Amino acid sequence: MTLSPLPVNYKRVLSLIKTGAENAITGAEIASISGLDKRLVQKIINQLITKYGVPIVGARSGSNRGYFIPANKAELMDGTKAFYNQLQDEQKRLTILVNADPAIYTELIKELLEGV
């Protein structure tokens, strides 16, 4: 498999993400250390996963909050739980938006705002 060269900022971000949940680092910490904007860090992490195949996961709760590369299958599965739950929530949101009927949601909003 031939990969395109990793851009400098991608290398900076990847070098800060360590293996093992105990070594998790937050996006804010990566941004602070690298000097990059937090949104750019998130974009780079997404590209490292989707374009380069780096299995970066994130923990949103507990003592090991942040991004890390799983050290084993258990960490990989734990790290994907939050993402899976987010995906389920986004699917619900998408379904509601795709099926929205202006006549119905206009009335719904009026009812919800009644008395305001």
C-alpha cells in the first residue's frame, strides 16, 4: 500500500498521540503543544483515521480522557463506544430532518413556544 507523504502538521499531531488509554491526550492539549487551532487538530485527526488508516480513538469520560492509539482489542472496543453512540444519535437526527414536513414542524414550534 503506497501512502502519500504525511504533511508536517499531521506528523506533529500524530507524534503527540501515544499508544494506550493511559497515555490519552486531549485535543486542547494537542492544540496547545502543537500551536495549531483546535478545529484544525480535529480535522487532522479525522484525516489520520480516514485517509491514512491510523486507528485513533477517543475517550470522553473517565480518568483517561482524550485521544490515543489502542494498545489492544479491548481498548479499541472501549474507544469506539462513544463514537458508536454519537453515530446513533446523528442517525436519529438525520432521520428527523429528512422526514421533516414544514406544515407539521411549523405547528410544532408554535405549540412548543406557546406562552413565551
